[in-house]
Amino acid sequence: MAGINGLEITDVIVFPIKNPNGSSLRSFIRLVLNNSFIISGIKVHFGRKGHFVTFPQEIKKDQGKRYDVCFPITTEMREYISKAVLQQYALTVDAPAKAAA
């Protein structure tokens, strides 16, 4: 997959949630950019419209607020990351489940 503005996703590591127990959270993701920068804390959730990607946040419980830690600032970059993450998620989680059935 070709990169954007010099940033290329060189690896996507999927850490599936084995038993979500009613939670929308399905997986934690570690994203590697240009073989030299890691972003942890990306998540795959399942909602009414299917799987979607969220980006790392810091939660300030005492303030009842969430703050974005890192996130794409362009639609193009958000789509690039989301597509790569969801493709690897499908290969890691969905494909083995279908093969076992």
C-alpha cells in the first residue's frame, strides 16, 4: 500500500480481544510507520455499520473528559490507516475463523 506524504504503514500488529463480553471493542492495534515509529492504542470496534477504527485517547476520569493523543488530520490519512488496519484485522481474526468453520 503506497504511503501518504512520506508516511508509509510498514506493519500492522493485531491483538484480538478473545471474549468481548458485550463490548464493541474487538482488537487493539499497533501500527508501524516507515519501519521507525510505532503508534499503540489504536482500536477496532464493531458497531451497527460494521467494524471501525478509533485512535488513542487519554481519559481524565476526574474531569469526565477524553483527549485525543494522536490522530490523522486529513480524511486521506484517516482512510489510509483505517483501510490498512481493517484489512490486517480481517486477515488475522476473520480469515482464521472462517477457515475453522
